[in-house]
Amino acid sequence: MQLIVLWDIDHTLIENAGVSKEIYAAAFSSLVGGLPTEPAQTEGRTDRLIMRGMFRHHGVAEPEWSVVEAALAGAGAGREEDLRRRGMALPGVREALTAAAERRDWVSSVLTGNIAANARVKLSAFDLDPLLDLPVGAYGADAEQRPDLVAVARERAQRLRGVGEDIPVVLIGDTPRDVEAALATGSEIIAVASGIHSADELAAAGASVVLPDLSDTERVIALLEGLAGR
């Protein structure tokens, strides 16, 4: 059975150990000429909303998105070594991605608030990028609101991989925003409590399946197989 599997990146696939917030701070500084007074508020938001929130908090005009995206890409470039030194691929991630990639009837990609350039930096730092069909993914430059990214990924899967329009989509993520994006779009959700949100919080947001992490590969794949068969 065909399936589109869309993985979140930060705190679902990798621990970035603060590198993400350093990227936002560096991008902000390059655009306004001063450091932010507090860290970026992330928690599953897209890069568009994260940077807009920083500009508004500091009372500065928001530049054109193309300028902001270029600043983010510049701030993220070359951060692979920082990520490897301080962060990690989370337990079971490599095994789960490998198992999903081996299913030729599945499309396994990402749905992330990161812009594509920085998503690739984070994944390549841990050699995860070959395990994902990144051209099909949906990224933080593609929409402001996370639910809108689902349609972006679905359209790319149809256009680039010939996937049918009625094929099930499963989101895998660690925040209530991942859960909300799934519920708002009629997608399935496997929530993982590997970030700052507890299993109870994710269940309260509406996730019917919550895992502590992705370390149990057999269970992750069995859950995906069950959702593919619905």
C-alpha cells in the first residue's frame, strides 16, 4: 500500500543542541545590526513566523521574505560540525528512516518549519539526508502555517513521484503543532515525546498515537503499515 510519510526534523529526528536558535539570532543580527534580546520562539512554527515574531518583538520592520530567507541560509551554512559536536541523531532515527526508505511503495520525506537549505544542513550533519526524498518535502519557505505545508508535500509527491491524490499522509513530529497540522488536513499523526512536550500534552492536542521516541523500529514501521492499510 502506498503511503506518504513526512517527518519533522528538530527534536524528532535530531537534537540540535541550541544551534537552531543561534542560526535565528545570527540571521536577525545580520539584518538589523544588533543581537536579539531573547531567543527565538520556535515550538513547531515555520521560519517565516519565527523570524516575523523576532522582528515584531524588537519593533523593527520586517524585510522582504527573500531577504530573510537568504539571511537564514547564510547563518545556517557550514554549521554541520557544530551540530555533530553538540547535537545528535535521536535514538532509532537512522533505523526507522532506513526501514521506511526501503519500502518502495512509500514516499518518505520531511515536513519542517526550517527553510530547505537549513533542513539539509541539519540532516547532512548526521548523514540522514540520503535516507529521505528531500525534493518532495515541505519547508518553512513554502507557507507560513504548518497545516498548509501538508498540501505542498502532497502536490510534490503527486508531481514528482506519481503518487495518487488519495494516498494517506502520516506526519511524525514532536509538538502540538505537528498534531494540529495532521488533524486540520485529515492526515494521520504519530507523535513522539522526544522534544519539550510530554506524551500527555501531545495526547491532549489530539494525537491518538504517542511514542516516547523512535527507538522501537518494528513498532514505528508496524504503525505506518497499519495507517497505509486504512
